[in-house]
Amino acid sequence: TGALPLFRAARESARRKIVDVFEVRQVFGTAGEGLWERYAADLTDLLRRLEAGRQREAQGELAKRAAATLRQQAGPSTLLYPVDIEIDNEASGQYTVLRIDAPDTPGFLYEFTTALALNGMHIARVVIDSVGSRARDTVYLTDARGRKITSPEKQQELRAATVLVKHFTRLLPHSPNPESALLHFHELLGQLFSQPDWPAQLASLHRPEVLSALARLLGVSDFLWDDFLRMQHANLFPVVRDVDALAIAKSKEMLRAELAEALRWAPDGRVRRDVLNDFKDREMFRADMRHILAHSLDLSQFSGELTDLAEVVVEAACQLCDEELRAQFGTPCREDGQPSRLSVCALGKCGGRELGFASDIELMFVYEGGGRTTGPQVIATAEYYEALVREFIATIRARREGIFEIDLQLRPYGKAGSMAVPLDSFRRYFAPGGPAWDYERQALVKLRPIAGDPELGAQIAALRDLYVYSGEPFNVASMRAMRERQLRHHVVGGTINAKYSRGGLVDAEYLVQALQIRYGSHEPRVRLTNTRMAIEALAEVGALSPADHARLRDAYAFLRQLIDALRMVRGNARDLTVPPAGSEEFAFLARRLGYQGDPARLSDDLRRHMGAVHELSLRLLA
């Protein structure tokens, strides 16, 4: 019956003995020499962990073993068969007798005993009888006070918990990580059973597609559970219960309208900020779930959905802060007295519409003029926009470092420069011969206006093209020096970093940007902020041969998917070190990427694609 009898036995050992008797048989093959001695040693180890108060560690070990068994279960079927449940208060004078007749499901009793304990029920005895492929379990139980389960409400909870656990464990082998799904399911049940109307919340969870979605969500990563599913429990059940709605992507116009409607009823700035951030977190959660459940057609669509959300949130936050500041300081003006305009430009992954799990948002705020505001309180226009950017950063709350975190480091002079950039300063800094480093000017390849005044945004985009695609040769030596510094700072010896190692994503992106700069002065078609689209455009203009185009395209797609999976599993935008081949984490990564049961193929593809990027970079930029 899993962890519960072990825990109970450990807890009671100082006062009285509880003896659990199991009659078992070998399931796979024959019992090898020393099997039962190893079993006894493992059981003793688990009991000692429980006595030491390390219950979660013991549960984790049990979950790992259960998951290993689940992976051996044959058959792709996710059909959910009826579960016959009988609650009998007459057969025993002391206990409620629960009879369960259903297809045999490995892991069921392990989860079921945990569920009953979380729901305040005590198991006195379990009789297990297997007939063919069906299991007939008889459970003798009471409530926490030792009384029979007689109230209709408690009996409904008992039936609901039985069906939920039976169906969930049936679908566990289809989870990307059954071990994580088991552990997360424990915590989900703990939260669920604390709700007064939890059986009503399960009304639609008997549908196979809903339970399958739940098994997949809980088995994806510890990060998603800790940072989204557990903290957004109220969001989880509406999402997984209404899986049909997840099939529909929300357009940017829909997101903008929903946010505007929510903000319209907010009474003050503090509430508006709460509404804005709740909307951001909820819609990020929805986009993530669509991606996990494969409703996004590919990684590009997922990136597009996240980028649309980022643009809507940035636009709304900027407008909110601007309205509040104008009420205090009036309209910011240029030196000639005309209203000053602002453009918010995205760079990096946001500029390229390539956001993924745990991406930050790289921005640059560019404004016109050096005049003053119209009052009531009069300040310099530069001071006004500096205040606006500070308020903007404080408004958007990142749930975790690197996840929707605002990054302004690509502005002129980086951290040493003003947070808001005057248009004249942008011109002086990035123009040929200006103080910008080569890599800073290269970063403008990804610049794209996303909020603020459209005409000013178009003017900045034209300056970008003038400065980046000037016809000056791309400085390969400077780029190579930058890559050497990145290798020293970000790659630990003997490891592979999917982003910074030779042949990693940075090499692929730098190669594409270098070719864009080389050909962009006379081929406007390649002046694109999206890397995937730029690869296609470079092939169209002859900058890439058909063979090189195919190798670069496939390698770039592979590296993007690899990094997406790493960030999903870890929830850390900066830890992109590939786990050692042969480790459990590497095997999980392989399953997440679709290499079912074949992690060696992931190792081969990793070497092949990174080798291709490295060779292409050396040859095409020689």
C-alpha cells in the first residue's frame, strides 16, 4: 500500500508494533539471487528515512521506483474503463468496507493510500485480489476519529478520490516524467482536498483528454510545478478542465481587448498594476500549457504567442505609467515646445519574436527632444522619461529571475547610460564612427518598435537600417573575440552549453546576423529581426547554398527546441548546460524532446548539429 503503512509503522514503533503482511510474486522474469535480501535492505532504508523525518525523500524514492515500473507498461492505450465502487457499512461492525473493481493499474494503491490519508481517512486493512487483467481491492477504513464513513458528502468524496486516482495512474505511463508526475500529484491532492467543494471541481476530470493533460502537465518539470501549477492552483483547474479552449490561440487584438476591459474597472494605480500582472501571469500560463499539450503548431507559434502577450503588457504598462506622470507633470515637450514622442523598441528574443520559456524582455526607450513638461509641476523632459522608465520597471513584476524580466542593458553605454535614450544620443552612439562597440551595433539587427508613437518607431527603424546595413564589412575578428570571452565566462570545462559552447545557439545567431549585415546593404529582403525568417531570406538571395541552408535551418531549430526544453525543465534562463549523457536528467530531456527511449540519438543529434554550426561559421565567415 505504499508510503502510508511505512510511515505509520515508523511513527508507532516506539509504542506498539503494526504488522503488514504481503503475499507477492515476481512480475517480470524470475527472482534472482539476493533479491529479497536487497528488498529487505531497501525497506529498512526507507523506514529509517521516515523515522528521521525525511518523508518527502522517502516518497521520492518510492515514486522513482514506481515510475520505473510504469515505463515498462506496454500499450499506447489511454482508454479509461469504468470503475465499479461499492461502499458497505453493514459487512463490518467497525469499518466502512470499500470495494473497488477495475482494470489492474500499477501504482494505484500507492497513490490511493496517499489520497485517503490526505482526505482524513484511516486504512485498517486492505485485501487485494487480481483476476486476469482486473483488480478487486477491498479496503477497510474509518475517518480520522475511527468512525465509519456514513455521511453522503464524505462518501461522495471517497468515490471521487477513488475514480480520480484510478484514472490518473492509468495515464501515468504517458507522462513525460512519471516520477515527477507522481510527486506533484501528491501535492495537487493536498491542495485539492483543502477546498470545500473539491468533488464539484472534478466534474469534468473524468474525461480521458482532461486527465491525460493533467498527467502531462504534472510530469513536465519541477519548475513548472513550483512556479506555476502550485502557485496558480486557481488557474490550473479551469485550464485543465476546459482543454478544448486551449486549442484556440488568442490573437494580439483579443489579448489587448481583454486586458483593457479588466483595467477599465480598476479603481486606482495599485489595483491596475495588480490586474496587469495577474493578466500577464495567467496568459503566460495559458500559452505555456498550450505549448506543453502540443496545441501550438511549433516553437515559432509558441514564441509568437508569448511575444504578442509581451507587447500587449509592455504597451499597457507604458500607457499606465505615462497617464499617472502626465497628471502630475503635464505633457513632456521638445525644445521647440511641441509634444515629445516616445518609442519603445524590443531587441534580442523579443525583437525577433522568438521568446520562449524563461525569457527576459530586452527593451530600449527612445524619446524626442530636450525641453520641459507643461506642469502643474515642471521638470525636464529627460527627467520625465527617466521617471517613466523607472515606474515601468517597477510595474511589471517578474515571478522569477529571467522570466518576463525587463532588461535595458542594450541601451547606449549600458548600465552607465540613461534609462531613457534621447533620439539625438541614439544617433550619435550607433552611427558609423560613433562610440558603440561592434557587438552593440550588431545587436540592432533585432531592434523592432513595439509600443509608443508609430512614426517615431519607423524613424528609429530607418536609422537602424542606415547604421547596421551601411555596406561596411562585418568585423569577424571582433565577433570571434566576443565569443572567446563568452566561452570563458559561461562554459564550464568538460560540459556542453546549448547557448554558448562552440556550435551553440549564439554561434548560429551570430552567423545569421553576420550574413545579414554582409548582404543587407544591397538586399533589403534579409533585413529581418526573426532568425528563422532571415535564414530563409539568405537562402533566397544566394547567401546560403541549398545544402548549407538545410544544415543551418535544421541546426537552429534543434538548438531552439533544446534550449526551450532545458528552460522548461529548470526554469532558469541562464542554466543551459546540457546534462551529462547517461544521467537521469539527460534521459528526461530526451523524452521531453521526443526521443522516446533513445537518449543516445539525442547525443548524436547534439554533436551533429553543433558541429554543423561550428563548421558553417568558420567557413562562411572566413
